[in-house]
Amino acid sequence: MTNIGGQQTSGTAGLSVPGPYKIVGATSFGVFLGALDASIVNVSLVTMAGNLGVTMTEIQWIVLSYLLVITSFMPLMGKLGDRYGKTRVFQTGMLVFITGSLLCALSPGLVILVSSRVFQALGASMMTANGLALVTYFTTPQNRGRAIGLNSIVLAAALGFGPVVGGILSQYFGWQSIFLINLPIGVLGFMVVQKVVPETELVRETTFDTIGAGLFFTFLFTLIYYVSVATTSELIVSMTLVSIITISFVAFVIREMRFSVPIIPAGLLADRRIASSIFSALLSYMAIVPLSFLFPFFLQEELGFTQSITGLILTAHPIVISVVGPFAGLMSERVKARRQTVFGLVVQLLGLMFIGLSVPNVPLIIIGIGIMGFGLSTFSVANGNFIMTSAPREYMGVISALTNIARTTGFSVATALVTAVFQAYRVTAPYTQSFQWTIWTFCVLALLAGIISAFRGLSPAEEKSQVQIES
């Protein structure tokens, strides 16, 4: 619907609603770009630092600025999508992202490059927050699972193959090329979305909770900054940041409970279905961080593998997710989410335990990664289908944003925890054993995720189906 003169009119009237494959195909450009630039830059940091004449500590802000902004702004961008139209905000994000990419490629120094990355991340947050919401909006419970399964392939491909593509581009065409490649993909994606995706209905609200948005942004930004950068800061700095995190979160909760039109209604997070989905996803993503973060170091520093061989080994995870995703999506349309998510998390846990037992045998570790990836994909697709089917229609953008925040925040927080746990084990144990013990320690998170997921209840579609069967 569109809001004209205070009245809502349908924004999709007279337009054919795209099918699940068209909507995933159209939005995949934005989803791909947003995730790609979270991973493609890392492999080029050494080259960029040398060309710009800065230290590795300084060049890390190219990665950190993107992570901080995209995570912190996603709830706001999801809310704007609900309020002003998901398609409109998604397309605006593509234009902002393309512009930011061009500015990154043209940056003569680190300060301008980091500023351009912030601008780029704003566009990515618009796309990421509304991509899954658009897929949900234009699908039904009968075909939503396979659409989300296909969407997971795009996300896995971007995160998994980003370092490989980034290495090739930066080596043969310079580091600027990792940003310039976004331009043709982004322009093509913008035109496809313009042609394929109609505008969504608008949520009519009398006011916007600016204070609530500011408090939630402060909470998320400070949290991600603390766990990513400042965990080794002086005591007074750490205490200050923890105080800001605590106060801003408490103030946000109080504000949302009292404000008439909150950014994130308290009732949403109090809903067992939504809360269990978000927290089980958070724990599930945290559980795999010992592999995504420590494993590359283990391969190169302990076993002496080259960067190229390490990159090839790391592609095992996204390949498995890409293969399993569509089947997991089809299964999620036929099996209750509680069963599929718990099954997926149990398989993920078994895969992690197998990896821990296999260290340092790399071929067996790769098999374990395949098992873990099968479980994670089975869980995440069913979990995404369940949470978006359970989301109130007027808050799809917000819930989509929270789903993505569970992933990015989980990775950020767990990276700090993995580092601390690994270093604690290294005090008394050799490198290989410390890596092994860290994996086993994080298995507990997958177990907790499975327990939480078992108590998620039924989605509205599942409740309706059960009533029909009983009657």
C-alpha cells in the first residue's frame, strides 16, 4: 500500500505478484553484495596497508567500520522498510552501496577509504535488513521454505567465496578492483528489482521512535565495538563501554515498553516463537566460530599450509550449504520447524564433535565440516522460514533485520570469546590441543541452541495445518 493524504492504497494493485524464484533472483543481487563485502576485503588487507602506507592495526578499520555500521543500522533500516516500503528502501540501499563502492575504489588515503566503507555499509544495511523480508512478503507458507533455501545459497556463496575472489582480483587487478566489481553487479541488480519486485504495503504510523532507534543503535554499536576492538583495553575504558552497553539496553527496553509505536515491540521479543528462533540462531552461529576464525590460523601456522590451499579447504563449508539449502527449504515446507531445527542442530553438534576428535587430520576435519555444514544449513533454513512465517506482517522488516543481526553479532561476540578461550588453553597446552579443546568448548553452544529450539512451539501456518488435520 502507499500512503496518500493519510489514506492507504494498495501499492501492488494491478501488478502481478512475482513467484518465489523471481523474488529470490531479484533480491539476490543485493543480498550477495552486502555479504560479499563483509568477506572479500580481508584477503587484501596486507596489500592495501602497503599501498596506503599504514599499519595493520590501522587497516583493520576497513573491516571493523563495515561490521559496526551494517550491524548497528539494520534494525533501523528494517523499520524504515516496514514504514516506507521494503522495495523502495532495498533499492535505495543498492544505490547507496554502489556509490560507496565507487568512493572506496577512488579513495587516496585510509581516512577517506574508511569513511567510504561507512557509506557503503549504510547501503548494505538497507539491503540486508529488507532482503529476507521481501522474500517472505511475496511468498506463502507453501513455497517460502524453498525460497529461503535458495536465499541461503546466495549468502553462503558470498561469504564463502569472497576471500577467493578477493585474492584473485587484488593480485591481478589491484585492491581497487574488489570494490569496482560491485558496480556492474549493483546496477544490474537495481534494474532487475525495478522490473520484477512491486512495492510492499506501508505500515501507517503517526510518529517515529527516534529516541528508541538511537538507544538501540548505541547499544549494538558499543557492543560490537567492545567485543571486536576494545576487549584488551584498560580497565577504566572497558568499564565505561560495559556501562554504556548496559544503560543503553535497559533504557531501550523501558522506552519500547512505554512508547506507542516502538522500533521493536516488547511483545515480539516476548513471543516464544520469535525469541527461541533468534537465540538458537545466535548460539548456532557462535558455535562454528572456532572453525571460521581459528582453523585458517591452525592450517597455516601449525600445519604450514599456503594461503591458496587454506582458501580451497575453507570453501568446503559454503559448498555444502549451497547443496543442502534447497533440499532443507523443501523439507521445511513439509516438516514441523521444531523437528527440523533440532535435527539440524544435533547434526551440527555431531559434526563439531567429529572435528574435535579428528584434529589434526585435515581430510577427516573436512568431512566433519561437511557434517557440520549439513546440520547448520538444515537448521538455518527451517529457522528462517519459521521466524518469518511467525512475524507479524507489519514487522517483517524488523524481524528480518534481527535475524541477520543474530548472525553478525554471533560471529563478533564469539570471535572475542574464541580468542580468550584459546589463549587460556595455550597457557598449559600445545597449539593443536588448545585448538581441539576450544572446538569442544563451543560444542556446548550448539547443544544449548538445540534445547532452546525444542521449545519453540508452532508457527501460525503449522497451527492452522494442525487444526485442519484434527478437524
